[in-house]
Amino acid sequence: MPTPPTPLVLVSGSGRSGTSSLAGTLKRLGLHVPQPEVEASETNPRGFYEPQWVIDFHKRHLRELALFNIDSRPAAVDLVADYLASGEPTAELREWLSGQLDAEQIVVKDPHAFWFARAWEDASRDLDVDLRWLTALRHPAEVVGSRDIAYLSSQSDDLRLTKETSNVAGWVHAALLTEQAGRGDKRSFVRYVDLLADWRAALAPVQQQLELDFNTDLSSTEHHPVDDFIEPSMRKSQLTWDDVRTPVWLRDMAEEVWQLLGVLTTSPADDDTQARLDVIHLEYDTRYADAVALTFDHTKAESTLAAREARDAQRATVQHLRRELDQARRAGRPQTVGGREAASILGRAVVRRVRRPRG
């Protein structure tokens, strides 16, 4: 009898959506987290339950592409697709994953995973791994506000509007891409608030939809280690749209996406819901293109000012080094290592200035 494929649950979702709580719960229910894990921190003392290798893998490639975790740019999708076309990131992932298949069930959590869904799909297929997506859902106002409200509370209204608008847009884009990534595979969605309120009830449909074996009967009330891990007080941020500054159209779009994803908690492949999400995705791309066009002059001016400030800073450095070298020569001081380094820096700066194209 052939050996069944190894189940691999990929926990994704926007950061601060409860992905750590979800992965930590699955670990306590008997699933294996590849080691070593990212260590707990002051910001997350209960632990992240993220394989260190996977986090390093995703972050390294995102840096190479100059992408953010919840990058709001529609063009980012094509950037990743072109990048993965070389096959190198997939080969790297396949090599690592091939050494993790001794466990009966595996859980890998990383909010960056949706960007590299194609790599995970291809590597899993090549290794006869049964990839299953589990997405943590948390209201966008709470996700956006949990970190930035405190930081931005003393900032100007303009800065707050800009930052929170960008973060809401990033949430919408990440939510849409994450939902798309899991289509065609076994998948499940779970609300963070439901997980905290009653983890047994929240994970019952997850167990069924993802066809997982847990080390306990979810219908039992017998004490389980998850009871010591999950508690309602973990939901420290309970914000609403009244706490977030963002354009009305974007707020309404994010709210509709949130409601539609809620439908998928009970019907993960609902055709009408998926179709509506596709329409919203097209609308988002169009709105984003309009915003970029509208802010062309602003972006160009900011770029020009940034380049001017960089030139001014370079000029100031050159002038400072020249003064130091002149003072050293007048004082008859011998050349030091620092002096030689200064002369080298000065020479390179002057060369860059001469070679810089004009206009």
C-alpha cells in the first residue's frame, strides 16, 4: 500500500492576526514545527512558532525584491512571479523541505508565505507533500491599529492619514493574495476572536476541512495544554474603524473583504464569495493605479528633494574632509591610517561627483 502524502499546514495571514496563537495551538495538538524556531521576545513572550529557516528564506528574498510583508503595490505580484521564474528560490525551498518530512503532520507558520505560494506549491508537489492552507483572520482595524495607533498618536493628522491608509491598503492586498494562494488546495480560515473565545469550537471545522489528526477529542472538556496557552486576554487590541484614519472607499473595501473572508470560514471554496473577491481585487488594482497617477507630481518632487539632500550631504562631507587634510598638511603632521582613509574617501567622492550625469 503506497505511503500517503505528508500533510503540511501552512499558516498565513497578515501579521498580528493571531498566526502565532494558531500555530502554537496546532503544535500543542500534535503537529510538528520544524526546528529551530524563532525565539520568543518581549513583544511576543508566548512564542512565534515559526521555523527560523523559513523566516530567513522569505525575508531574504523579499529584501532582494525590495518588497514589504503587506506591500500594497499590485505590481509586486509580477515582480515575485518573474523572480520565481528562475527556479532558484523553489529549489532552495525544496532542498530544505526534503529534510523535514519525518514527522507525520507538519505546521509551518509565516505571514510572508503568500508571496511565495507558487514556490510552496511546486516544492510540495515535487516531494509528494500535501500542502494545506490555514489563514488567521482578524479585523483590519485591529491589525492596523494594534501597532500604529500608539506610535502615531502624537503625529500630525496628515502623517497619520498617510500611514494608516497605506497599512489598510496593505491589509486588503495581502488578504486578497492570501485567499487566492490557497484556492485549489485543502484550506481553512479561522477568526482570531473565535480562537480565543473557544479554541475547541474554532478548530473543529479546521480539523475537518484540513483532514488533520489531533491528540485530543475536540468534543471533550478534559483539560488540555492548549487551555493554558489560549485565553481571551491575549486580544489586547479591540479597535474599530473609528480608531483608524483612512479614506471611506478603502475602509468600505476592507470591511467587505473582511466580511467575505468570514463566509469562507464555513465554506472555504464558496464560488460566489470567490467571484466577489476577484471583482474587488480588480477594483483595488484600478484604484491603486489612479492614486499613483494622481500623486505623480508629489512623488517626483519628493524624489528630486531626496536626491538634492543626498548631494548636499556628500558635498558637506567632501568639504569637511578637505579642511581636515589641509589642516594636517599645514601642521606638518605625518600621514596616518585615518588620513589615508580620508584621502581615499575624498577621492572617491570627487570622482562620483565628476561622473554624475547632469540635468
